[in-house]
Amino acid sequence: MPVRNMDGVALYNEKQNEFVRQCLRDALMILMKQKKYDTISISELCRKAGVSRSGFYNNFSALADVFKEIARTFIQEITEKNAPFQNHNSLKWYERFFELVELHANDYRVIVSSAGLREKYLEVSNEIMLDHDWIDEKEACRRLAFNGAIQNVAFQWIKDGMKLSRKKMATWCYRFLERNGTQMKKKQFFFLKNSILTTNEDH
């Protein structure tokens, strides 16, 4: 039974809110597999999820917030499952990463279906990568460079139908980004640093 206030209006508790959010996430994934993201309305999503509009606005402000939560849940799941290989200097990290991407290939296909969704996904991924108090400017640039590279490779691999094996993808990425990428990383760092400084000056 829902908790109600003094006027008899039902209030959502934490468990109910999470259930509503899960219904909305699931419904949005279903709809995105059927039609373009930018043609989906909040009313349509609510009907698909079996959730009222008030239930939607109790949890989200816009459709983009639902997608970002899908992305965050997806990224965190991959991160947790790859936890034993957190050091991406290891070939094992890349092998596990592409194994998980392949496992979630259907969801990835939805994400790579449009440039707008790829940008939103990468934005969430970057936020997670930088969500640590100890990260300084240099480490932030390094993480952004690495994350942009590995995510875009994964996007393109899925978009091309995963013609190459995940083992080969892992090996190539490891060799390029780790063994042969030292000079590239330095160049990326200075490029990103200058870009960030320029952006800050413009604003």
C-alpha cells in the first residue's frame, strides 16, 4: 500500500520510486528499439511503462534524464564486472571489456543508432570517469582521452556488426593504447588541456 499524506495523496517511498524508474528505463529501451529516440514523447513512454505522468515527474525532469540513467546503470554494471581487471594497462582488462560489450550488444546498438545518443552516453561515461575528488587536471585529461578512444572503438565495432573477434579487438586496442600509445597520450593530453582552457576562457 502506498504511504499517504494528511490529504490522502499517495506518496512514493524509495522502493516505489526505484520500481517506477526501472519501469521507465525498461520502457524507453523497448521504444528506442522500435523507433527513433527524438520521436518518443513522455506521454508515450508513460503509457508503455504503465506509469502516470506525475510518477514520471516525481523521478525525472526530462526524457534525456531517463536515457542518462540507463547509460549510467549500464556503464556501472560493466565497470563492476570488470573490477578484477581495473588496471587497463593489462590485456585482460581489454579482453573483459570487449566481452562485456559483446554481451550487451543489443543495448549498444540502440545507443549507437544516432550521434545524439552516442554523445549523451559518452557524457555520462566521462562523468563517471571523473567522479573522484583526487583527480587533478592531468589525470582528468588522461581519463577523457582514454575513455573517448575506447568508447568510440566499441561504438564502431558494434556498428560494423562485430566482424572482428573480441579477442582481436582487445589485442589491437591494448597494443595501440598501452604499448604503442605513449607519445599519442602525451599529444592528447596537451590537446585536451588547451581545448579545456580555451573553452573556459570563452565562457
